[in-house]
Amino acid sequence: MTQFRTIPTAIAALMALTPTLVPLTSLAQETPTSATQARRQPQRQTHAASGLIFETPTGFSEVKSMGNDTVGVMAQKGSRKLKIRMVTLDAEWLELLNMEDEELLGYVKTTYLGINSPAREYHQRRFLGQTLTGELQYKRTNRGYNVMEIYLVPLSDGSKVMLALEADTYLPLPQVEYAFRTVSKTMREDPEFLKKIKKKQKR
């Protein structure tokens, strides 16, 4: 994992090969000014899932099942969707698997996301005070492509959360990046979830 690119760069590379993604061309360079952000200051929603608490911009669903044992939240504009999906990987189960993170990521992306292709690129974000490296994948749909970032987020009890950030590439890129950044910056461990885990371990 030695090569890192930002999502705008990666999508731009894909656009060069895929004419259907042309509508993103004018959006890739858009960056809202701090003055504009200060005037708008959109409200946020708070969610709790898989032992984590995180925020999103308004417009997302409540936490619900997203299939294949994953849970998460989703925002939708017409037929275009932006998803935050996750699943908890129990510490004891991880110990039995005894996999390095790169191998584990390959296993969980196949099991929970139905992806068996190697990473197209790698990307870094900060979660819970740590800079984590995730896979960048492009998933073909009947309406074009989705771009997906997949991370393994370690928790203090030894478990990990597989986190998938997924967006239709026709959605405005600045809004997608803002949503992903909001999730990463606001993510924290759920103290009530940790209490339950500790009680279970004492039994």
C-alpha cells in the first residue's frame, strides 16, 4: 500500500475512460469558500451503529439494515445514493481468523460488500484520532458507477468495524466529500456500547 490518491484524482482518472461520468467534470474543482460555509452552516444528524457514534449532514436516513449483515445510513437524490455502511468484527472472531489487516480487508469486502477485485487505489482518512489507509473501489451499477472507500476501524476493546463510504459518481463531488469528511471527523466510540461489552466480558 504505497500509492495514495484523493477521491477527486481517482474519479478524474476514471472519467477519462468512462464517458458516462462527464457531468462530474465541472464539479471536481468546486470548493466552497469558508465565508460560504460560515453563512450556510448546515445542521447535522447524529447516528449510533456498530459501537460508533458519528454525524452526517441532514438528509440521511435513520440507521437501518443495509444487507449482508451490514447496517448504516443513506441519503438519496432521485435514483442516486450515498451510503455509509458498517459491520462490527468481534475481537474473539478476529483472534481466530488471525489475519493481517490487508488480508482481513480483502476477506470482509468480499463477505459483506460482494467485492472480490483488488483495490484500484488506496486512500487515507482519519478516524478516532488515527490515520487509516483504505481501499478505493469502483462498483459498476445499471446507472453508471459508484465509488467506494473501505476501511477497518479499530476499537478500544480489540474489535474492528468495517466501514464502507459509497457514493454514486453523478452526485456533486464537493457534497460527497463533505459528507465523508463529516463522518470521519465526528466519529467516536459509543460509551454505552463499551459498557455492554465490558459487562459481557466479565460474565
